[in-house]
Amino acid sequence: MKIIIIGSGLAGLSAGYKLCKSNEIIIYEKDAEIGGMAASYCHDYTGKKYFIEKYYHHIFRSDSELIALIKELGLERQMLWLKGKNAYFVDGKNYPMNTPSEILRFSPLSFNDLVKLGLLVFKIKTINDTTSYDRIKAKNWIIDTAGKSVYENFFAPLMKSKFGDNAENISAAWLIGRVKIRSDRGTEGEKLGYLRGGFNSLIGALSREITAHDGKILKNKEVTEIVINDNKVEGVITDGNFIACDAVISTVEPRVLEMLTKSKLGNLQETLRNIRYQGTACALVGLDKRLMRDGNYWLNIKADVPFGAVIEHTNFMPFEDYGEHLVYITSYFQDEKDFLWVKKEEEILDSYLRGLEKMFPDLSRKDVHWAKLFRRMDTAPVYEQGYLEKVLPFVAGPSGLYLAGMFSSTNYPERSMNGSVKAGFESANFFIKKDENCDNCWLD
């Protein structure tokens, strides 16, 4: 079978990897690089060349499919499990948030509120099925469970930085999923996984496996239409040319899928229009010295700065791998008119660095080796109350059309690299089952 995959992110590459041994695979990628949100930036610092993700990534202990894939591709020796120290910046002060004793010293909350926060986290750990929480707003659930003060002084700033004006509409299911995925903490804190050499190794290994089985990955090739006639996929159009195929796996965001299918997805069309996505403006900065001298990896922020988190990669991975200190500065935005989307890279980088200087008075622009900004409008869905009803199916409706991506059930209630790998595998499995049961019906 000839299968066209639109998008070379983890979902698309995972689907291609699953199918390439017994099918003809063509992956179309509109960008100059493959990897999607997991794509890397290659930097050469004084002769030391290394790859670093454009958007920060790490692995959780619960990412079973991703970890199994890494082993299957022979990358297990590159896997490291390291302590990722977290803190919360409030009113000009860093509060470590790694161990129970550190959390008890978080003075923005009273002792009673800290007890309520602890009980809320404990309750979340006992929840196995988040379905019933999908129709409940996270704000309301937090207030009902732990009180208004815990919401306003702990959760609200975090949710505001992640979802902007949509923060008060986010589902409790998302919140529960988010806390559960970050709750693998021992007495010394949380351990996270990372591939030495970066996730470029994973993207490269998947690409090599696909091409080794005669699959094609075509970059700078944008699909402008998925051709559907009589409720059946016939092929795609790219560069004005029609390319016939037996099936299409699309990993593009819902609004793009709507345009590509020319309103031929029936009842699914309205769902596509109702799924809201948000964008990310993520800066990557090379520094001469360590920014967070207390060794923190991840810093959540409640402050008047134009970003919501600072992630110091080299407080997690060894400095020697890079020869310079690497820091991510990130913020989300909800529409195309936002400052973070419309302004020039130099303006946003300047605003980010001014925010860093405000938080870290010892930082000087002379300490900055370089800075790059990476932006996408299609980072992830906004997980609003009732989002479960909008989750897109792996089988779209027209014969031969399959969907996989951030919008898939494997990425709700919380998205992850593991969720994207699972989405790619699931879409491939649906194709395989259809093919096995079809008795070559597509070749009629």
C-alpha cells in the first residue's frame, strides 16, 4: 500500500516507522527540518558542535511507549535519568519545590493552605479515570477541593502563564493529568529522562529506519489538499501536482485539516472548527555563566515579566556536553494578533532578556553569547472544559484517512512526547487492521 503522511513530527515519524516495512511510505514536511515540535537546532560554539531542541523536552518514567521505542532503536545507552530541580519564583524570591520539606517552606501559602495543597495532590494521585472531571473547570475544582487561597496564590499564576485568557476555562481533567505526570517524586525530588546528544538522535533514528525501507521524507513540501471523492481518499496535492495514494495519515492541526479536506469530513467538520490551539514563543539563550546558581532546572514564575517559565537545560544535563550554559525562556499565546507572534524576533528577545535582568540582577547582556527565538502557532490544543467531546478520532470518516497528533486521545488530558508516539502507532494500527479486514478492497 502507498501511504502518505503529512507532517514529520513524532506522530508522523512513529506512524511511518510502524508501517514502512510492509508499505510504501512518503512523508511530506512543509518545514526545512523534520521533527515538528521535537526538532533541534544545531549550534557551533567555538568549534564545539551540538544539537539542542528548539522547544524543551524530557521523558517521564510513565512514558512506556517512548522508552520502549528508544530501546528498539538502539538508543538505550544514551538514556540518562537525572534530577530536575523545580522552583517557583514569587515576589522576587525563588522557592524550591522538590521535597515535602521544601514545599512546606513556600511562604506565599499559609501552613493550612499547604496542608490543603498536599491533600489535593494526594487526591489526584488516587484518580485513575479523569473522564468525569472533563466537564468540570479546574478553577472550580481547585477552589472546592483546596480553597480560594490555594487557587489564587499557587495555581492561578501557573495556569495564566500557560493558557492566558483561557485559563479559567481549562478542564479539571487536564489539571489532574498534568499533576499526575509530574508526581513521580522521591524524597530527593523528581527524576526526568533525556537522551545524551539530544532528541535529534531519536528523530534521526526514526528517519533512517523509514528511508532504509525505501520510505521517502520530503522536506520543504507542503500538502495543499487531501483529495477526497465519494468519501474515499484518492491522494494529495503538493506543488500543484496530484500524488495518488491508498491512504493518508494527517498530523496537522484541526484548522489546517479543515482547509486540506475542503469541508468533506461531514459531522467532523464542526469539531475541527471548535478546537482552539495556542502558540509558543520559546527563546533559547547561550550564556557565559549559570543563571540559576541554586541548580534549579525548571522555574515557574509569578512576576511582571513577558514569560511564564525559565528552564536552565545545563542545570539538568552536563555543562560539558555543550561548553556553555543553555537557558529556555518560554511563553504561550492564544491568537495571531499577540505581541509574541506579530513582533520581530529581536523585539521579543529583547523583552525576554529585560525580564530575565529584572529577575536576576546579576545577569548582564555581556553574559549572553547568542539568543534564538522559535515560534509556532500550532503548539497544542487549549484543553477547555468539555474538551473530551472534541478529541479527534484516529479514523476520520472517509475511507483511507487517518489522524494522529496533539489532538489525539493519547495526548489528553496532558500532552507529551509519549502521547505523540502512541498517536502515531495507533493510527498505523487502525490502518493495519483496516487493511487486514479489507481483502484488498482499496485496489478494486
